[in-house]
Amino acid sequence: MANLKDFRLLSFDVYGTLIDYESGILAALQPLLSANNRTDIPRLRLLEIYYELEVSQQRETPEIPYSQLLATIHGRIAARLGFPPPTAEESQAFGDSVSNWPAFPDTVSALRRLAKHYKLVVLSNIDRHSFALTNSGPLEGFPFDLVITAQDVGSYKPSHQNFHHMLKEVKERFGVDKEHVLQTAQSQFHDHHPARTLGIHSTWIVRPGAIMGNREEEIYDWKFDTLGEMADALEAELSAS
């Protein structure tokens, strides 16, 4: 495919691409930091600890919902920082924080523009309940054509199982073949590397300053800082054709 307009369907990562989950995680960690008088810990260190524990827990328990996974690693984050264990209620509050994570400012308007040309599908490492809260809140009830969560598949990206599940679903529901699917995501680790292995084209939404999911080898077919810039590029192609 030579152009963005040649594709028929975008398969989206949500948290990191549409939702600013790094800011959301840092905000959700503030009660733990404040309770231990350690609001001075650098952002990079907090996100690196979180990311390491998240990926490890996803491999260890691929079957549990994401909100439960967050609650599970909350105590491990505290231990890694040298804090006493949080209460079960505090860990659950951390797990439930997903619905408060904000959308990037360009997300909803860009989705509306992209929906004029593509089917829009969610392929997210999340549970159904948490995504429903995100969709009705920060994503303003945006009507995705299909939502696939890790809970539906029983595994977390970068497992190839999640991508195979998505490809099967979009072929059955919309008649869209792999060649016309464009994986649209921020995370190199969760999305772009496995997509390339499976022969799926991808657009990297960089979200400058993002830390989690980055890799030394940067894989993509198209690259934009924001989803809004991708919508701009698509509209320019359509205008020129």
C-alpha cells in the first residue's frame, strides 16, 4: 500500500495512543507517593517501574482483567519504592483509576475525521468494563465499529493471539483482509513489532515524550506525532486524488 487512503480499517491501541495513560498512571500513583512523603520521585523512574511490573504481570497472569492487574501490581510498585504495603482499598482504587485517565486533546476530533474513511476497531490491553468507562467518559461515547479487549482474547499484546483474533473478526464482520488493516498505535513493544512480524502495516503515533513501550528499533510504515496529524495527512491525500 502506497497511501493511507488505500487502507479500509484502522486497528487502534487505546491507552497510550488515544488516552494519555502515562499521565493517568502518574496521577493515580500520587496518593501512594503522598502517603509516604515521596512526591519527589522522578517521572521516568516511576514509569519504568510501572512498565516493568505491568509487562511481567501480563505474562504471569494473561487471563485476569486489566483493572485487576493494576490492583495486583500496586503493592509491588510500593515495595519497589521501599514503601509499606498499601491497603486493599488503596490498591483497588489504583485499579479503578483507568476511567479517569485523560484523552489526548486531538483524539476525539481525529477519530471523527478518520471515521469518514475507515472502519475503526479497538484492539486494547484492557477489560471490557474499564474500556466502557473510558469510552463513555474521556472518549465522549465515540462509536467504534468493533471493540476487542485483552479480556475477550485471554491474552495481552504483544501476543500474536490478539492480532490473529482481530484479523479473524474484521474479515468475518467487515470483509476486510489483512492487507487493508493499518495498526495505529504508540507502543513499539505492544503493537508495531508484533504487527510487522505478522505482516500487518502500521502507523506509529509517537506521542512525543512517551516512555513506555519504546524500543531501540523503531518499526512503522507511517509516523506522526499525533492522531490529528494522521487525519491531516489522510485528508490531504483524499483532496489530492
